[in-house]
Amino acid sequence: MTWYKVEEKGCPPVDFWLDTKTHRLERITSKDGDTAFTGDVKRHQSVEDALVPNEMTQTMGGAVMLYTLTPYEFIAVPVLKILIAQK
């Protein structure tokens, strides 16, 4: 997997882990306050010809939660200036 750290001023950094062959999101790690969390993608779904995470588990503070995300709606968002550091 390839790891990218995304930082926005005033926010904790978020690490995005992408599959090196498919470029799909596989994992997200960060902190909510002092509590670290990890989100692992378990399944992707095709939405408007894009593969997006559909099912993921989140581990936070010893708790494990399963999320199934549906439906998806793609909307325009403002562009933010962010620093992306590849490691």
C-alpha cells in the first residue's frame, strides 16, 4: 500500500492508505482529540462508474464498528489548499 498524509491547518493529520495497483482507498488513520482511530475498507461499490468504499470497519478506543455506506451522491465542493506528503 501507498501512504499519504493530508494536513490542514488547525486539524489533526489524516493518513490515507491506497492500494498500489488499483489506487483504491484501503485504510484511513487519524485522531479524534486524543483518541486514535483506524478505518479499514472491506468492500467497494461501483457508483456512477467510480469504485467507492461501501463497507468499512472503524476501530476507535477499543471499540470496533461496522459501517455500510449507502447511498452516494456526488456534489461539487470548494477546493481547499492542503499539503499532501507522500511517504
